[in-house]
Amino acid sequence: MLASVRQQRADLHQASDADLLLAASRKDQAAFSRLVERHFTLVHRVVWRQSNGHADAEDIAQEAFLRLWRNPAQVREAGALKGWLLRVAHNLMMDRFRQTPLQVLDDEDRIVDSRDNAEEALGRTEVAAAIDGAIARLPERQRFALTLVHFEQLTNIAAAEVMEVSVDALESLLSRARRSLKEQLAAHKDMLLAGLAGERT
Amino acid sequence: MMRDKQMNDDELDRLLAAASRPALPVGALARLNARLAQESGAGNVIALQRKAPAQRRRLGWLAGLPLAASLALGLYLGSAGGGSSLLPAAFTETLVGVSSAGPETGIEEAESWAEEDLT
């Protein structure tokens, strides 16, 4: 009995997304939980980044998986599962924050003001906060492109499919996002880079 | 001076690598699995059918049948004039007595009372 349960668990761990989706369509919750284990962290991370770290990120990611659970047949190809989840989660996030737009903290100003000495380098946490703030100030589509490609390592083709744009359009969004970040961070770049190196002058 | 204010791709990549990476909230997967179990449970529940309104409707029709029959019979007997034979004898005799004596309107008495008042 115990051996068969272990075997079943091992099978689930080795099963492909396609097999797990098929099992999920028969309401096999163990199989679906395996899909959750595989993809939830990614979906949560993307929603978190897109919502500027909003507390609802977990709830939104959960909702995307619940939609899949209700109707797994919506994903026709297992290869498209990750993209489907990211797209649905992103749409859910946009719906949720349509009424109450996300607030962007002005981390850049806060960091500059907090310095005791103009020559003092920032700590790593402050550097991270400054970069998070700069990313949060990007237009939503640019931030989404940057999140998918830079942070989640999706290929341009995969990211373009998630965003339902052409690869050219995605590359344009990425380029504009990077240019905007450079402009935002350039004024404090020495301080930020020194903070990364752990320097304190 | 202007060169210092610019940032190259390598510098930007180094900074982006320092951006926050959210950790998965503790218990997030367990919470999602609980919601899934809740949804699964909801799917297995057989919803109770509300049959009462249908029965009430059928009973309404059944109750209406004797009422309709009674109304039809009443109309028939009333129009045919044969209804009096079905009524109790004491009641029909009173009715006959009233009709032979003529209608009691009370107008005559009222007139006499009015005359008394004048005198």
C-alpha cells in the first residue's frame, strides 16, 4: 500500500505537464497540485513584480490556478500552459487594479533624502528599493516585457506570445524600458553601483 | 561630466540583478490546495431541487376544479330557476310569504314619523 503511494508520487513528479493536465481534467487533485508546485512560484513572482509588490499578488496568482482547475481544457497544448497562466494572472491583476490604480512609491527621492552624507554609498537593501522603484515607474507594458524577459528568462518569442504582441513590438517595449531605467538611475549610478559593491565611503 | 550621467547596458544589468526577488509567502501552496479542495467539494455536492413550487402549482389547479364546477352548477341552477326546489322548505315558505305581502320598504312608517315631528 505504502509502496504504491510512493510509486504514485514518483510518477507525478516525473509526469509531463501534458499528463498532469490530462489527469487534472479528470479532477485528479494530486496531479493538479503537482502543476501548482511547478508553476505557482513563477506566476506569483510575475504578478508581484507587475503589481509593485502588492499584497494581493498571492490571491491573484491563486485565482489563475483556480480558473485552470475549473476548466483545464482551456489549455489545448501543455507547452502553452506557462504562457496561459501568466496571461490569465496578468489579466486578473489588470482587472483588479482598474478601479484602484497601483501606487508607486517614490523610492528614488526617499533614498536620496535619507542619506546623512552626500558621499555616503547606499546599502544593498536601499539599492534594491531604488531599482524596484524605477521598475515600478515604468509603463505597465514595458514593465511586463522586462519582467518576462529579464527576470523570468523567457525568450522573446515566448514573452511576445504571453503579451499577445509581435516579437518586434516586444523588443521595442524592452528597448524603451531599458532606456527609461537608464535615464531614471543614471543620476545616482555611482552611489548605486558602490552600494552593490558594499562600499561605504 | 555628461559621460558620468549616462549608464551603459552592463551597469544596468548589474543594477537589475540587485532588484528584489519576492519569496513565496509561507503556506501559499497549502492555501491554494485548500481552495482547490473546497472547489472540488463544491463540485461533488448535489444541489437540492426546489420541488415545492411545482407541487403547489399542481395543487392549485386541483383545488380550482371543484370551485369551477360549483360555480358552473350555481349559474346553471340560477338561470334555470330550479334552484328553489333544492333549498330548505322553511326558507322557501318565508320567501313566498314576503312576495305575496308585497315589498316592505318602510317608507310609510318613515312618513308617519315625519308627520309626528311636525306636530
